[in-house]
Amino acid sequence: MQAAEQLRYVKNINAVHLSLGKTKIIGVILPFFSHPYFGVILGGIASAAEKGGYKLMITQSNYQVSQEIEALDMLKRKQVDGVIIASRECPIDIVKDYSEYGKIILCEAPADSSLSSVFVDQYKAFQAALAFLKQKSRTRVGYTLLRPEGKSSLARKKAYQEQFSEAKSDWLFNNALTVEDGTRIAREWAEMRDRPDAMVITNDFVAAGFLLECRKLGFSVPEDVSIIGFDNHPIASALDITSVELPLHLLGETAFEQVISLDVSHLEVPFRLVDRNSV
Amino acid sequence: MQAAEQLRYVKNINAVHLSLGKTKIIGVILPFFSHPYFGVILGGIASAAEKGGYKLMITQSNYQVSQEIEALDMLKRKQVDGVIIASRECPIDIVKDYSEYGKIILCEAPADSSLSSVFVDQYKAFQAALAFLKQKSRTRVGYTLLRPEGKSSLARKKAYQEQFSEAKSDWLFNNALTVEDGTRIAREWAEMRDRPDAMVITNDFVAAGFLLECRKLGFSVPEDVSIIGFDNHPIASALDITSVELPLHLLGETAFEQVISLDVSHLEVPFRLVDRNSV
DNA sequence: TTGAAAGCGCTAACAA
DNA sequence: TTGTTAGCGCTTTCAA
């Protein structure tokens, strides 16, 4: 031990990994790093990982299937013990094929019973927003989505169509992720002859962009248009935007617990509508 | 090759790493994942890393020296080929001790000539903001910092003190990072008998919180108080906040180029004041 | 308790 | 060109 000390010996972790056959590293796949939505999830994963003595290998997928696959390949190569997919583009079947190499956690409603998942019920959350609007006598409601064919978008669409069967298709705005998307959509909204009197918006950043642009264009919120965002990011509070709070940090922590656990589970995490003054 | 195909052979990357003595993995140390400032830097690093076929191992330090050291230890253990420190709490001397084990890049003004760095000149950037305010006849200027003793804070303080030698110490607000910090500081500001007529604010999120809270309290921007933020995040555009743009994505890409390069360099990245309507 | 050695699965140098 | 084998630096089993 003394000799080790004097020679400033340190273990070569690669030899350890090779010998042990595992690494105590978890891979995390996120579409974007710079968006707080994913940043908060990642923070949740990271804080749980730290406690467990795990390290994180991250890949920014940009929703490119090739990137997602490359990340999943780390499982095959034994570079990571498991992977958490915060959001994906990759078909579920090919994800599932990787599960023989290690644990995979999906941050979405259960897509396959054999793959653990942690999620908020997008259908119910969207429904809650819609119901709230209805209660406030807003019936001409439009909404925004990020990827129109994404899983959570589909759930939101379903909730919407059940509530408004006769809905106009041009009251749906896609590719809504950032503040800029919000301002773009506000301009589109303002141009419409027949426009919604309420908008349920992907997340609080888009909602912020939307609200601010509406004001610049001379409209009032909620008089001319009601707004409900998602996530309950501090910016929503600052702008008095009613928002559906999603416990993203908890979701990240939970995903980590699942990835190091032996058994498969499907865990739902709660949402909560926080009412402010945009409806 | 056919046999390999049929047996679905895949390399064990740990054996490769052990044999090669390197991993094509870069460690990244960030204080927080959920803040867009660091998210954008990380995005820049990630996009460059992907092109180079490198993977990223990240650690969220929360500015805890112990976490930073743990991340640096990955260098010793040969888990990573190099590390990028986006921001640190750890003393430079101990960082330097690790440089014998691999390349270390600092995203800050050169702290040690032997350690590569990429940075925006915080002194000049702050000076530019101050000069702009002066030009607009704002002389009672306050400012916010994140960590009062951090490197960039020190540079900002210096620029401030050179401009306003007789400055009141209570026109400096610390721990400013998030939207909430901005609203908190706005309340403190509003309570002061003798308050600044302009604020140079850590970043656009804090600036957004500050501006919005000022309005809630019945003040007008820029009539009652001018505001300059940093980063030029889209939220600044949406709120018409004048901001000093920092090319964070580029900074991240550059840091990656440096970490895989053989030689040491100190690269400055430009800033740019984008004038809007908060001054 | 301490010591020796097999095995983890590759790369690279060396022979054939 | 193809085939062997000596590392790389650990963990773990088995002997002593």
C-alpha cells in the first residue's frame, strides 16, 4: 500500500471494466441539450447517478435515428450498463432488440411491456388543460405540438379530438419547441381570419414566445387568446402563464433508479395544473 | 468475417480501450445541466464530438470541488482522454496537477499558460455594456453576478470599478443565475431608497425575471430602469432586452477542437452588443 | 493470510 | 498474406 502511494498508483479503470464485465456507466439519449425540458430531466438523472456512484455517457440525438442507434450500440460493446432514452425517433422494435444487452428505460408511456418506462400521462394532462379551458368558456381552442407523429403528440391529439371532434386542422401548429417557435406561431395565429381563442402550447418557452409576440401585435392575453403551457418552468411564473407542471427532475431520478434495478416497471409521475392569469 | 456475422460478434470496447490505452471519450464538467447557458456550450461540444467520433462523459458539479475532482480523476484512471471544464470552483493549481494525465481545456480567460482555454473577454464585454449605458446617460448603474469570487465575476467587477470608482456596494447583487433570481433581485431593487437607474445582469434569464417583476411592481423599462443582459438568448429578443451576445455554441465546438489537439492555445471568442429596447 | 495464475478480449509486433 | 503470441491491468479462483 505504501509503495502504491509512493508510486502514485491509480487503477486503470478500463482493465477493471474488462475484468468485471460492467462499467457503472449509464448512457443517456436526449434530442437536445440546450432545452431546459431535457436539461431538467438530465439533472434528475445526474443527481441520482451521483448518489449511486454511476457516471453518465450522453448523446445528443437531434432525433436522428442513426445517432440513437449509435448510442444503443454502446450497450452491445459493453461500454454502458444501461441506457435511458429521454425521447426517441427510433422504432420501438429496434430499441427492443437491444434490450438483451442491457437495461433500457423509456421516458414515455409504456411502448412495450418488457421495457421499463417512466412517464406522465400526456393524454390525461392534455385533457386536463382542455377541461380547464372549457370550464372558462373557451371553446375555440388550438394547440401546438413538437413532432406531430411523436408518441406524446399522438396522445395529445387524441385527447383533443375527443373533446373537439369537429376541430379545424389549421388550429394545430407543429414544430413547437423554442421561444422563437412561439413567436412564429403567434404571427401565424394573428394572420388567421378564423382563429382560436385559446391555445394549449407544447411547453412554457413556446408559450412565452407566443404570449410576448401576441402582445407586440396588439393583442391581449387572456382577453384575445388564452394560453396554457406545459412544464411550469419559472418563466411561466414570471409571465403569469397558466401551466401544467410536470415533475421532470423526479422523472429523471426515477429513470435512473429503474435503469439500475433488476425488474421492469412502468411508473407514472403526476402532473398538476397551476392556474395563473393567462386563461 | 462471415462467422463473426453469424455469431453476431461485437467488439468489447473495454478491451479495446485497455489495449489501446485511450478511449475517444472526453469528460465535460458543468455546474448545471438545466441552465441554457451551459446547455448551449454542451451542445457545441457535442456536435463537434460527434463529427470526431468521440463520446462525452458528463458530470454536473454544482460547483462542488469534490465533484470536479471526481471528474478529473477519470483522467488518471484513463477513462477519458481529456476533459473540458465549462466552469469551475476548483483551484487552478489542483486542476493543473491533472494535466499530466491528459489534456484539460478551460472555458475561461487563461488561468495558466500551460492549460488551453477558450473564452470571451468578460472584462471587455462588461465594459462594453457599461459604455453603452453611459452613452445613454445612465450613470447610476447596478449589476448582478453569479459567484462573487468567480473568475468572470472578478473581471466584471474590475470593469465596473474602473468605470464607477465611487460605486455603492449595495448596487451589486449576487447569486444571480435563474429567472427566479431575477425576480428576487427586482424586489430588492424596488425596496431601495437609493436605487440604480440601470442594471447589467448576469444573463438573459435573470434579466427576464428582473424585467417582468419590475413591471409587476409598477415600474417601466427602460424609463425607470435600463436593463442589459448577457447571452442573447431568444427570450431576450422576445422581451426586447438589450443583450451582449456570447457565441456559446462556437465556444463549445472550439473547446472540443482544443481538447483533441496536441498543442495548447488560448482562443478568444467575440461578443456583440445587440441593442433592443430595454435601455 | 499471502501468492500465483488464469481469464477478461482486444491490439500489435513478430514469425512463418 | 496468414498465424501466433505477448502485452494491456485488472479480478477472482485456487494453491500453498
